[in-house]
Amino acid sequence: MTQLTKVTRIAIYHENRNILSTDAGSHDRYHAGLLDECRAAAVARALNSDAAHDFRRWFVGYSERVGRYRVYPVIGVIGSRWDALPTLSLREYDHRIKMYLSLQEAVIHELLQSASFALSISEQPQGLLRNDRTEVVRRASGEFVRQLVYFKGAYWGGDPYSAMNLVAAQPYEGRTGVGTMLVGAESDYLLKLKFESPIRLSETRALRKALEMTDPDLQLITNGHVALGLGTLVDGYAAERESAFLLRVIGRGSWELEHAGVALLVVTDGHASVPRERLARDAFEDAVERLFGDEADVGLLWDLALTASNQAHGTMLVVHADAPAEAIRLSPPAMQAVPDLLTKSTLLAVSAIDGAIIVDPSGLCHAIGAILDGRAVPGLGDASRGARFNSAHRYLEEAGGRCLIIVVSEDGMLNLIPALPRRLKRSLVESVLLEVESLSRAPVDFEAFHKREDHLRSLAFYLTPGQCLRANDSRERVEQFREESFVSHDGLGGITRVGYSQFKPDSRLNETFFLPEDKV
């Protein structure tokens, strides 16, 4: 059986094959689109079943006619990275709309639609070259949330994506507000207080005020169009149903979409992204091990960092190898404490006031309310970030020593200072450099050389002075080969040499940035 026959059979048995439209033109366009969708699905299945490309996930868009052919846009992504992203599992659809399972899937389909449009125009397609990445993600994220409301809340739902952007940016009585809305079917929630007049999601001020009444155990119930009142998720909610979602304001201008404790979407100042761990445990443990070694209680420090990261109004947790001396040096205004372990509730209480919390590597608290000092240094910090982030950088530069600072900003951002580059094996860096050297020998495959050199530049921090010289010599050989092999076709002769940046050793590099060769 030919592929075309298979596709035709798929279309014949498609569940929407019998949908009729009283308008002949609309009917023909719908069923032509249905057949095109089946063809695209067949192409995607063929690509995803090809063993030569099984490390990728393939997505195929709608076709457009280009000359004598129908061309289908295709996007391939690395499968392991795709599979690691948060996603739903139950897809719902009717004959008009199909629900996206994740932000990343919505972005892929938005790109495919843009590609199909570029193919449809009469001139050579240039549309994708001018397509703004931020705008593509904005459209995709808005559509992802609207579809969830369509299938999980009310068919007539409004625009919760825009509503959440506005309400997250709206302060309450001059301060950053937080709060959570629950959207889902009536069977998913229990109303404990019902509003006589539901609040439309477009009424930003009223919605912001209502959100202030919520807490971890009480949410603002919405169908995606209006807020109905205050309530909670029903006991025994089956997460596998994927029918109830939380829209949570987490800071000034920041909110996230969550299901069953898993964030599916996070938006900050109108920019949507796939959520990642606010604090990655492996990065945290690596930093603690490198700075403090065996004297640190990694598990306890991790628990403290997680608790501090939940402080809605921001805070700083300073882990210092000589915490007792720092507590004395910074007081007053720091309040010294009898060294003791902090409970979760105590940490949240003491982090509610201004200033940092000083603990030692074993997790004992030595001071609270510390104001971190330090002189401004040109090039240090980030002008786009707030006072906590920049004062932490100034303090670290001034105090020196073995110190790790967890900065929780009021806008929900979280940073580890210093941000230590990941550790690598020396053999990995050397192997990439050897490939660069090999590819720099005549005759040079320019594409292969520059691809491998780009890889080496991503590892530039780890190059020793000697390795930098070898890398620069390799590039010089390539440029000399380019000049010697150039053939002039205009009688002018010669070739203009394009400048390139030299590899230079980084003074911060030391043995702590390398892994033992025997470590897996």
C-alpha cells in the first residue's frame, strides 16, 4: 500500500470525516484541511520512526503550494531536552480547536504556522527572518492558556493570559501582591464564599483586591471568564484527570500556571518561558562542595535555601565560612543570635524583616537583619537588577573569603552568588582543542572547523595559557589557508582578512573548576 493510499484511508476514517457545512466553500476547505492534516501527521510519523533520527522529535505543519509542489514545514528538536520539559498528557479537542499540552508545543505550532505563511506568499519567503522571537512566544503562550480555559473552564472564557499579566503588575496598596486563582470544572472545586456579583477578569483592580484574600489553602475560583468566589480544590482530586489548574501571582509582574504542583508556564513582565527549577539542587550542592568542602551540611543548607526562596517579599541568606566573625563585624544593625538551627517557620519569620540572615556552613544561624556592605566596583553587578542583588555582589567583593549568598528578589527571581561556572574534566576541553587543531590542517573544511571552534569558544573559560596559544595558532592556519587558496575572478586579486577575537586565559581559572578524571 502506498503512503498516499494510507493517508487517504486515515482521512476516510478520521473521526471528523462526517462534519458537514451548509456552505459548499467552507465544507470543501474544511475537508481539504483535514486531508492536509492527515498528510502532515503521516510525514511526522515517518520521520519519528526513522532510526537514523531517533534522537529528535519531529513536528510537521500545514502545507502550502510552491510551484508544482506542496511543501510541508518541519521542525526537529533534541528529544532528550524535549522530554525533560513539563507537559500535560491528556489532549482534548473538537473539530474546531485542538488543545496544546505545553508551552513548548504551542511555540512549535506557532513557528510552523509562521513557516506556512512564509511559504504562501508569492515572493521568496522572508517572513521567518523578520519574525520576532518574543512575539512568537507571546502569541503561543496566550493561545496555550486560552485553550486550557476553553476545555477546562468555560467555552466562553475571556482572556486570562492578559488578565494575569495586568493583575501581576498591579500593586495592592503600594506593595507587591500575591495570590492564586483556581480554574477548572465545577466538580473540581468547593466554593466556600460565593460572590453575589462575580468579578470579571478584565476588572484588574477588583481582581487584585480579591486575590489578596487568598492563601495557600484558599483560592479565588474562576471559570476563566469571571471570579466566582473563594474556595478550594475538592478532596481526592485525581491529578491524572488534568482538569483543574492554578494561576498564581508570585511577585511583581510575575505569575505562573501550575497543575498538581508542576509549573507549566511562567510569565515575567509579559515574557513567557518554560519553567525551570528556581534553585537547581545539583548546582547548589556543587557550589557548597566547592566553597566549603566537608565542613558543610549540604542537606540542611538546601532546606534553608528552599525555605528562603519561598519568602514572597524577598530576602538574602548568607552562608559564610567565618559566620561568627561576620555577625560581629556587621552588628549593629545586624542582630546577633545564639548559634542555633533555624526551623522553617522561624526562618520565614526572621526573613520578613530587612537585611540578610548569616549562617555558617553547618547551618547554624549567627545573625539576622544584616546590612551587607561593600564599595561599588565598575563592571560589578547589574544595573537592571535591584538593591539586594547588587549589594550581595559588592559585599562578596569586599568581604572575600568562602561565602555563598542566596538572593531572593521581590520580583520572584532567585540567584546564587557567586555564580560558579560548571566543573568539567580537563580531558573534555583537551579533546575539543585537539579536534580544532586537526581540522585546521590543509585542506581545511571551513564549515567543520568553525563548528568545532564555536564549541571550543563555549569552553574558553577553561583554557590554560598554553591551550589558548594552540587555539589561536589553529585559527591563524585556517586564515592563511583561506588566503593562499583564494582564486580571484574579477582581476583585482587578494582577499580581505576578516578579524576574529583571540582566545585569552581567564585569571579566575583554578583547579576547583575541574572534575577528577575518574568521576562519572
